[in-house]
Amino acid sequence: MKPTSIQIIEILRKAGHEAYWAGGCVRDMLLGIEPKDFDIVTSAKPDEIEDLLEKTIPIGKKYGVILAIQNGHHFEVATFRSDAGYSDGRRPDAVEFTNAEEDAQRRDFTINAMFYDPMTDEIFDYTEGQKDMKEKLVKFIGDPEKRILEDHLRLLRAVRFKNNFNFQYHPDTYQAIKKHAKLITKISKERIHDELSKMIMGENADQAFEELFEIGLLEEIIPELVKMKGVAQPSQYHHEGDVWEHSKLALKNLTLEEADPDPLPEEISQNLRWATFLHDVGKPETFSYDEERIRFDHHAEKGAEIATEILKRLKFSNKDIKRVAWLIEHHMMVVPLMEMSEKRQRAWFLKDGFPELLELYRADALGIEPLDLSAYHTLKRLYKHQIAELKLMPKQLIHGDKIMKILNLSKGEEIGKVLAKVKDKQLAGEIKNEKEAEEFVRSLAK
């Protein structure tokens, strides 16, 4: 990808135009991070970019942005511009094609406004971005309030950059974010989802969400999480603090390699992170206090319902919502699993999400003081032992078309649910052949 981006710059240069890498890729390069994308800025106008490059898509041509496709890679190639007004809080009302310095001045943060010439190894820095990087500052360019009013998503981006890079806020930037936190409600849920997901994948996700709370942004986008603040937990089991503190600690510990150098899923997925952070979101709704202690009866089931509402609102895919909700709903059954029969254990072990469920339990346990991981290590050894012995999955005893005929159902999610029930019974040894599978399905109709 990097060599191809240089090829595009060479093509633009040979035609007499300026062309540089811009924004995030320059920032990442200076931080020692391998850039994922190489955005290019140029003095060439959109029509000239289209004429010079072989395959292009005019994704934002009126704003000067052309998508170039070369050697199987995609690059945004943008003409230097200045912007005039942002009445919708996202896009400029009009643009004027200009020069590199004016283009840098209209960007969001100083650390994102640098250009780099890969041909001459020269950095063009018109906003003191290098100085702020040295001081580890997230700082808006110019007037912070003006930058926020131009694009309200910058409220979240500031928090993400600060925490993902372990930086600090410039005081003016921080105060402007706090002042205008309510503007985040005007941003589309899809854009908020994208920023939050990048945030939760960062190294300091727990601190990022604490700052979202402090600044007032969390109340505007996920008020259900704010309710966890101040909800006490039974003191004999939780010395770490309230539900909010426990949830942050679980999220933080999920990725600690020293806690488990050999976690079951090699990659800590975004879904697992969300499930870990949201696993106790049902506790505020289920809080009770009897003669013995504080209780949260059925909080896992309630948490799955609330998490589903949150993720639907934030436009997560149905597949991701189901996985996160499933993990939350079952996060309390890991310890009881050790008391189950071997056949029932095997049925659970073969579920697609079980490795993540076990890691969610580990993170949950690591978020509790005093710490006790004995159940986790016992179950993990048992899981690995049984999985090693399962050479092949058992033969499928009934298919979807047969289930549709027996239950008079059309294609849809219900068929998958029935198949899953049959598989569980089969793995538990309760169904051994096709006849018994059909009889079980017929029993469901009753």
C-alpha cells in the first residue's frame, strides 16, 4: 500500500502538482505506528486528479475528495481547500480550493494537520503539530469552539486520540468539549458507533469511558452506563468499588497478557470488549437489599436486554448484537458449568462463542477484589482437554427443510434456533439418531 501511495504522488508531481501524505498517516508515522491508510493531498483539482489517475470514484468531488483505486488499494486524494461554514455540524457549506497552509488550518487537531513528502523526507507543519506531539497534547487548531461547531464528532475524536495515544488535553480544548458536550446528540448514530468502537479497541479504553462520563458525553450517548455509577455491590465479594468501577476494571483487565498469557481467543474481539464493559449493565435495574446482603437477581438476563437496546440504537449489526447479548446473558453460568455432566459440558464447549464467554468470565473475575481465578483455570483446563478429544463434530441428524415441513415454518431465524436445540440435545447424548431428532422437533410443535 505504501509504495502505491508514493506512485500516486509521483504521477501528480510529474504533472506539475504538489502532493503529500496528510493527516493521520503522518501522525502515526511520527508516533512509530504503522499507518493503516495513506491519505494524499494535492494542488491538483478534482477533474485533474480524475484525468491523471487510472481508476477513480468521485466520493466527495464537490468537497475536493476523489477515491483513487490503484494496485488493488484505495486512497483518498483531496485537493487543498478552505471551508466556508458548517451549518449541519458535519460538512462544509462550500469549499474553496487553495494551498497547503490554508488546508492545514481548516483541519481539526494540530497533530492531524501535518503533511509529509515521502520523496524528500520533508514535513510541512503549519500548526505546530510536532511541538504538540512532543508535549503529547491533543489541541484544536485555532478557536476550539469553532472547530467543534464545524463538526460535532470532534468531541468524541478528541477523547479517542487523547486516550488511544496516551496524550493530554490542552486546557482550552478540554473546556470547549465540556461546554459543548450536548452537541453530540446531533451526530448520526453510525458515526458515534464508529468512534466508540475505535475507542474501545484502544489501550486505555477504561480511562476513555471514564472521561466520557466526566465530560458529560456519556450521558448523551449511552445514559444506561451512567446509571452504573454509584450502584453499590455486596462488600463480601466486591472490594473494588461500585458497578461502574468494576466494569471499567474488567474492561482494562481483559487485555492484560500477564493475567493470562494464553487466552483462548487469540484476538480480543470488539464484541468481547463490548460484552465485557456492558456485562453488568443490568445491575442498576435489578438492585435489591435484603437482610443478608445486596443482590442483583437476574441481572445477566436484564443486562442482555439493555445491551441489545443500546447496540441497536448505535446501529450495530444484528450479528454483533446477538453475540454481545449472548455473552452477557450467560456470563454467570461459567462456574455452575463445572457441576454439569460431561455431556452437558461438552455441549457448551462446542458452542461457537464459548472461548469468548470464558474470557469474559476471566475479565469479570479480574475486576473483583479479592481476586480468585481458580474456577477459570480449572474450567479452561477442562475445556482444552475435552476439545482435544473431540476429533469430529457429530453427524447432523436433521436439516432445516425437514424442520420447516414438520413445524410448518418458513425460512428464518427460528429454524436456526431449532437446529441449535437439536445439536445441544445430541451433544448431551439425549438424541442419538434421526428418528429421535424428528420426534424431538415434533415435540416442539406441541
